[in-house]
Amino acid sequence: MHAFQTSGNCIRNISSDQWAGAAADEVADPRPWAELLRQWSTLHPEFSYLPRKFKICLIASDEDRAAMRLHDIGIQLVERDGKLGAAFYVGGGMGRTPMIAPLIKDFVPIEDYLSYSEACLRVYNRYGRRDNIYKARIKILVHEIGAEEYARQVEEEFAHVKTLGIDPPLAELERISAMFAPPAFEASASDELDRSDPDFAVWVDQNVKPHKQAGYSIVNIALKPIGGIPGDATSAQIDVMADLAERYSFDELRVTHAQNIVLPHVAKRDLYAVWSALNDADLANANLDLISDIIACPGLDYCSLANARSIPIAQKIATRFADAERQRDVGELKLKISGCINACGHHHAGHIGILGVDKKGVENYQLTLGGSGAEDVSVGKILGPGFDEDGIVDAVEKAVEKYRNIREPGERFLDTYRRVGAEPFKEAVYG
Amino acid sequence: MADPIVSFAEFEGSNATAVRIEPGDDARALIPHLDRLTLVEVTFPKFRDGRGYSSARILREAGYEGTMRAAGDVLVDQVPFMTRCGFDDFAPDVPLNEADVKAALGRYADVYQPAADARVPVWKLRHG
């Protein structure tokens, strides 16, 4: 992260996987490649006055934890025949016109990927719309001319751009990679875990994820206490997390787009100590990716753009589903709330999404179902007429209970919705 | 006296040596005629419209060696980017303060990426 180009119609911060460099399923550490993009895009002479802001995401796993295809450009590092390359998805985004980025090129050899990015941007800079700020993102260009035509233009531009010597030699990547060298893992760290404390075991199952290094884990701290403000932490809690990061995670702590915290490199033998300290600080919420792990924008409580409050809705829904066993029975359910159409709360990508609007001076909440920001990316669809503050909480509960009644074994809420469609949920909510 | 500058539309079929291109004009259409061009004036009706940066680079990349003028809403913040895209002449609507321009051009010792100027990206300085 850096504070360069954080506003303006330029290439913004590159986003990536919050488990980068730790995830068991990545083909490469995406961070050096993201840093290379960051350098290339910083003070880029040609692309500092684009039609609109521009966000690039780069991941390196099939599992998408970064909403990659909801970015202007989403890049996935992939391997083919033992060689590293980049799949390019262009033209995604949320906001008032949500779109999923189509695949533009399935494999760009990694030694070409800055040139290919340059070609993608040049086509956008020349032909992206500038007549209307709401139609100026690259998603509109790609949508209007079609992914195939956009890809053709990029390919043509790339053939020229590749001759310009934009791609640095591998030695530069190696120099950058040294800055992201793995910490000094203990090679003989034990993979065993004493799960005799049941509360600890529940937290491990929900919040602790596989690490690429044997004997280590990725710890996710869910800043989602029942009834609390999503993503908030007190100064004392922040001190606790900082101490834990220093002591148990090689001094590293990350903030996620889901408003949670990651300790990326924790030895399994230290998990119980970490959990105990988190538990003492009310930070051991075992609800990662459950219905109470809500993303909420600041909403009308803080934001001058908002039409409706988000935080109280999140608090009421989490409180309604306070029963931990019921939450776990419901399973993975990503609920996201935005207080206006700018979609900072990513409601389009929520299995359940809530959008707050202003209806004749009164807050009104629309319910969308079926969105996803993961590798099974989709944009949620509005179920029907909106609700008032308490009505939306009831509607969410009715939809969730409908799912519990009709799900097939192993199905998540999203899977059931995709199988049966909106009708049964409409009936349950409005019936 | 310098040749009159013709518009992009007038240029086709003329033997003009100086042309003005607007943001929406396709700079690539000039490439077959670069030999006779001595001045390309790229207009910036609004500083936020950055299409002219691509136009300039495309012409420099195609080997154009004449004057490349940025005209219109050209502000001091844009001059370093414009210089890197190949502009070497400026006709701003509002005159720029020379000391400010100098400071802007000298602000960063290194660049991260190659462009249409002679500056060498920092990775090339490191690795040759």
C-alpha cells in the first residue's frame, strides 16, 4: 500500500489477496507482481488523465478472495506448461452499473504483462467515454463495443507496444521479490493442534485457514461482534492485535476488504495463545464468512453521500442471528450493505445484498440475492419492493429460513438460490 | 513565416506541413505523412481530457521528430507528463510561471517506466 494516486482519474492502488504470500493455494506470491504494476503505473505519463479512475486487482489463486472480476482490470496469475502467465479480465466494477469483467486473454506470458496492461490502458484512454462521468469507466467501453472487439483492439495495440521495451527484465522482479521474501519459518514446526478446548476448536474451524508452510496457519480476526459496528476496533483492541502480530506473526498484520484483520503467518503451536489473547480482548468472534460477518459502508451515520444508514441495519441483522449454532447451520453467507448506489459496501457481490435508498425522505432498503465477489462471481438481483429498517431485518430472516427449509445437503445459501431461482424466496419474503 | 496550421479534417488531401489534432482525432492517420510534418499541435480543450497524451506518444513511437505542441488547457501539473509523452512546445491558454514549470520538471530524479522521452527507467539503470 502507498498513498500515491489515491484520487484522480489515474491508476489507483493495486489490490490483491489478503492471504498473499501465505495462502496454500497460490501459484506464486502475487505481491511482487502487484508491486511491479504499482511501479509501472506510478506517475504514468500517458495514463494520469484517464476518462475515470482505474483499479487493478491481481491474484494468484483459483479461489478469488479479492473480488478480482469486479475491478477495471482483474489479473489472475496462472501456470501453463510450467510457465507463469496472466489471465486478463477487463471491464468489471460495482457502483451504479455493476458489471463482471469478461475474460479478454486467457494467458499472457508473464514477461509481457506490463506491455499487455499498457495496451489495455491505451485503448481505454483513447476510446473510453468522456461525455458522461457515469459512463466513463472502462466497463462501459467494454460493454458497448463488446469484449471481443475490445480484445481485438488490445491485441493490435499490444503487437506495437511490445516493441517499446516496457517490460523490465526478470532481474527487477527478483529484486522486488526479495522485499517480499517469506519470513524465517521454522522448518520443523509441528502440524499438530490440541483441540480439547471446544470454543477454541470452533474458532479454528471457522477463522483459521491453511498456510503454504507446514506447521503454520493464517489467522483471521473477525471484527464483527454481534451487535457491534462492522470493522470497528477500540484502541485497546488494536494494541492487542499489534502485539499479537509482533509476537506471533512475524510482525505482520493486514486489513481486509471484508473489514477484518489477518495475521498471515502464525505457527500452529501458537494458535491457542493467540486465540486466548483475542478472546480476552473480545476479538475471538468465530463468525468469518457467516451471516454476521457483514460488510457495511459507513452509511448516513458518517458519509455525506449516503441516502440511508448502514451500520444500524448490520447491527440489527447480526443481533437477530446472534445464536452461534444457527449461524453455523446456515453456513457461508456473505451479507453486504451499502447506504447508496456507489456500492462501497459491495452489496452487488453479497449472497444477500442490501442497498439503502432515500424514498421521499425516508430510508428504504432494497434486498438483492445471488451476488458473489468470489470465483463464482455474479451480481445480485433485486428481489422486490424495498423495506423499512425493521422490515429488511425480517426479510433477511425469512429468506434465510426459506433456504434452510429447501436446501439440499452441502448447499450454501448462494447455491440454493442459484438452483431454485428467486421465486421461492419472493414467496417467503412477500408471500 | 511558419506554415498555417490546418485542422485534421483539412489535412487529408492537402500538402500542409502543420496540423492540429483534437482529442477525438485518430493520430495514427497521420503516420503515413510524418515525413512532411514539421508541427503537430495537440489540443487540450480541458486538462482532464487525456487523449492527447496517447496521440503524442503514438506519433513519437512512429518516428515523428518535428515539433509537438500542447495547446489549450495546459497547466503546470501536466507539463511533466506531457514532456514524457513527447511534447516539446507548449501553448497554454493561461501563461505558465517558468519557475514553476522548472520545479515541476525537476521534481523526480527517476522514472519508473519508459515513455516517449529520453529518460531511462530506474529498472534499466539498475539492471542495464
